[in-house]
Amino acid sequence: MSWSATSPTSGKFAPVERSDFASLIERFNELRAQGRGYLEVRGSAVFPVLTLGFARAAAVVHLMTDEDAMSLLAADEPADTDAAVVVLDDLVDFTADFVLNLDRAWQVVEEFVRTGDPCRAGEWREL
């Protein structure tokens, strides 16, 4: 498993990959305390890559299965409103159908790290 994420000091995505799950949890908690962030997680291969972008309690999870294939995780229950979340360094608008609660999105990341299987997360909709 390797990961990269927004730097809590610069607020910009830092593409340097790390491999310690404990440090991923620590980084996520730092970003959550700041109210926004973005992270990418992959297994031992180049793909799949799971991404989590969030702002406050709203989050969106992407799955990249190769260079040309990207999907969004559909919300189990759509949010009340559309939301803007961080993707790399920018705020990007998403419809309520893809906006997850941040706790649910983090569970998806933890499950992916444990199993390496993104299919267990729910319904993926290809972009």
C-alpha cells in the first residue's frame, strides 16, 4: 500500500508516496481538523487507485482502474445538496448523488487498504 495526500502546511497536494498506514491515518486526521483535503491510495500495483477528496463533512471517492478509466462511488443515500470538495488542489462541484458523508468515505478507504478490493465499497459509476 502506498499513499500521497494534501500537505497540511502548504494546503497543496504533495505527490510523494508513503507506505505506512499509521501515517495515513495521522495525515487524514490532520486534514480533517483543517476541514479539507485530498488523498490517493494504491495497493502494490500502479492500479487501482482510490482517491478521497473532502471539504468539511462532504466527501467524494474516485476509483482509477487504469490510465483511461475513472469511476465515482455513488452515495448510498444522496446528500441533501450538491457539494464542492477538494480534488488535487482545487474545489470541484459534485452532484448530491456522489456526495458521501466523510466518515463513510473514510470507511471506504480503510476497507480498500485492508482488502485491496474497491468493489466492496458499493456502486461505481464510470465517468
